[in-house]
Amino acid sequence: MKHTSGCLICGKSLVYSEIPKNIQCFICKADAVSIAECEDGHYVCDQCHFKDGYEYIENFVRAADGKNPIAIAETIMKSKLINMHGPEHHFLVTAALLAAYKNSGGAFGGRFGEDLDFKKALEAAQQRTQKVPGGICGMWGSCGAGISAGIFVSLVTKATPLSEKEWSLANQMTAQCLNIISQNGGPRCCKRDTILALRQAIAFTKSQLNVEMDSSNFICSFFPQNSSCKVENCLFYPKSTRNIFTL
């Protein structure tokens, strides 16, 4: 049985070392170099970690008609195909924003019509977010949820390394998300950081792109699965001692 929290193989806690080592994925047997494995020595590569989740996310957002990326993401995260933590959340952020943006009247500015342009943007989102490794929030100091919000802005503005305003907007989006995520402190929680990035992106899209997506409060139902949950110190915990802000 697949576990959705901790080690996907046995459910035990992950252990991080300072020195990377050669290791083999327990599922696909691919060789890798990693600092993470579970207490029993199991390692699962990113591709095996997010494979089922990516397919589910793509199919869900293609059919979604809602304008609220938080609601879209929360529904997706309740699926057993989405792990408590993991790099599938990177694609989730970009995909939920793309769907809500399209449904809110946002234009992709392509040549093929909005439906096909959305499909192409979603394909590009999948390709780009697959390159954002799991665990970089702690190892690189750049949470994948924040990076993925920047990918969303890059896609809808068609930013490139040579763009001017579009380049600036995409980097501003990432920076704002990383700022709010960092202010809420560790340890990492992919659910919390996904919602924080989405909230920031909703406000940014309205102010900078003139597209108003819907928003909503988020009360976490995932905390029982998270062994490192901050409970009352998390603003999304049901009985949080902190204020749950709205946009």
C-alpha cells in the first residue's frame, strides 16, 4: 500500500543528511544522488513521487470551471493521489492558477484560441515544474510553490530572459510568494505553502494583470497527516492562535 505521508514505501519519517550520496529509487530502480531517504533507507525519485499526481492534476484543471484557485487546489489535494508533501504541489500551484485565470477571463495572447492556448500553457507548466525538485525550500532557500507562481506569471505574460516588463513581473511574483512563505516559518508544509502562494498570486494577478480571480479562506483538514505540523502556530490550523487573513 502506498503511503501519502512520510516515506511513500513504509510511511516512516524522512531523514536528511548534509552530504549527498549515491542511491537507487525503490520504485523505478533509477540511480540518483540525494540527501534524503527514510529511516529504513527507502528513496523515491521525484518522477515516481509525482507521476500519478501530475496526471490527476492535469485532468482535473482541464475540466474545472471555477474561478477560485484555492478551491481548485484544495479539492485536488484531497485526492489520495496527492501526497502530503512532494513536488506534485509545484505543478498544482501553476495549474490551479492557469485554470482560474482562464475561467476569470484572463487571456493567454496566443494564436490558436483560448482553449488551445490554455492547453499549451498547461503542457508548458508541466514541463517547467518538473524541473523544480522536491525539497528545494530547505536546500536552495526557494520554495517550489513560490517558483511555480512565478512560472504562472511567466506563462500568461509570455516572459523570456529577454523580456522587460514581463521578466520583472514573473520575478516579482516569485519574490512576493517567497517573502510571505518565509515569514510563516518552517518546517515546510506543502499544503500551507501552496495556499500562501495562491493567495499572493490572486492579489498580484488583480493588481498587475487586471484579472480578478475569486478567493476564499482556507481551514486546513490535512494536519493529521503531517507529523511536522505547527498546529496552533500555523495560520491555517482549525484552532490557530494566529489571524487567518483574507485578500
